[in-house]
Amino acid sequence: MKFDRLLSIVLLLQHRDLVPAKELAERLEVSQRTIYRDVEALSAAGVPVYAERGKDGGIGLLAGFRTDVTGLTTDEARALFVLASQSAHSALGLDHALDTALRKVMAALPAPHRPAAELTSRRILVEPDRWHAAPRPETDLETLYAAVLSDRRLRIRYRHSGQTALRTYTVDPYGLVAKAGTWYLVADHKGKPRLFRTDRLSQVSVAEAAARRRPGVELTQVWHDLRRQVEDRSGGVTVTVRLRRARLDMVTRIAGDYFTGPPVPEAGTDEWLRVEVVYPVVEAVRHLLQFGTDVEVAGPPQACEEMTRAIAELAGLYDTA
């Protein structure tokens, strides 16, 4: 454990001029006293590490010092080669860079770890896209990627769901997130966190002004908060649904994100199950029409009425008499 911690300290110091001992202690979950003892051990081992006291002080490495990755364990080497499919890297124009980076890492690995890493890269594949994903409009993610790395404000033209008109926003970007095959721009608009699907962006331009992000806030935190808002459906409409047991897998795959819990057997029958789903508005219950007679809305009354209206509209649409 101490060796791993010492290597972690060196790797962290390589990316910064000076790092406060308090920050190192928090990131490595040890005391500051332990950090200073580790610094002494590194110095004794010949690593050119030094400490500066004072308000702006910290721990640093002499300029030009670099270490290799020979401290990697077998599991750490494997972890580096369990990567998402290249579709995400290709979208950002980084597929070639990924290939060359992995070749360099492989060459730097200790010889005993190379077979495990190479085998892992051939046996494990993470594919982020859903089955039968609908084709999406082309998005120039390479330009957007370069734009969010510029640390400047962005001007975007954006189409909201269900609308045809475009709206213009000036936003302060935190970065890009790929979720289930869909890319999102995470940014502040007038100091409030917002989520923009990149396939609804029609124009992106970089402003001269620097991005005005909230102090101390990073992409992971903003994404966590926005995702929680999307997933928190409190205040929506809870709908009781009957579904055929034989179609459980299909319904769960398509509509399972709306379930509030696992389906339970319906009393008196082996054919039907019951489950509660939550939709943001009652009109969204029409989402269940795709399952035909394999799904029945049992309540509340306004949800049943919405389904009745939808069925009547469909009947009128296809009425050729």
C-alpha cells in the first residue's frame, strides 16, 4: 500500500508545479504527517522532491523529472485496456490517438503484465450504444470538443424537444458527456446548470470572453446534479400498468426506466403482472401504446382517459370507411 501511495504522489506531482500537502492528504486519504514522511522516503530513494513552506507553498518535483508506469499492478494494467468501443473516440477525432497511446502504454508495461493486458483488450468490449438505436443527425463533435477545451464561452443555436424553432444561448461550458450513445454539452446558462443534447445543436461558435464557471465546480459534479434532476420524477404522474408476463423482458427493456419498482404477480392469474410507472405528464402515457394489447393502463382515471383519447384518434386516422 505504501509503494502504491508513493507512486501516486509522484504521478500527481508531475502534473503540477506545487501541490499543497493538505490536498495530497485528502486525495490519498491519509494524514498530512504521513504525506511528509512519504516525501522523506521519496527523497531518500533518489526522487528529486522538495517542499516549500508558506501560504503559496507545497510539495513539488524538480523540473524535467518523469517516471514511467512500471509501478502498475496486473489489475491496473488490465483496467487500462478495458475501454469503451472506439465509437466515442472516433466521434471526437481521437481514435488514432487512442491506438497510439495504448501502444505506448503496452510498450512501457512490465513484461509480466503485457500478456494479461493484451488478452483483456481482446476479450472485453464495452459498447455504449443501445440496440436498434435510431439514427441521429450528424454532429460535428470534433469542433465541439475543441470548443469546450478552449475555456471560453460558447454561443449555440439549440432546438428543444418537440419544437422546431431554434433558440440562441451564450453558455459557460464544463465539458461533454456521452451517455447511452448520446452526447451532451454540460454548461451553465446565466449561472444555472443546463444540459444540451449535441444532436440538437445547429451552430457552435467560440466567444472571446473566458468561461465564467462557478468557482470550485467541476464537470462530474454538474453532471451528477443534472442527472439526478432528470431521474427524479417526483411530482410526475404515477400510472398503474398491467402487462403480460410473456412480454416482461421486452417491456422492461423499452420502458423499464419509468418503473418505480419490479413488476409483481397479479392476484388470481399467472398471465399478468402489475407495475407502477412514473411519467412527467399524463400525456406521456401514450408511450405504452407501442405494446398493443400486451399492456393495459389500470389507473388513475386521467391516464385511462388519455389512452382512450389516443386510441380514438388512431381509429379516426385509419378509418377508411
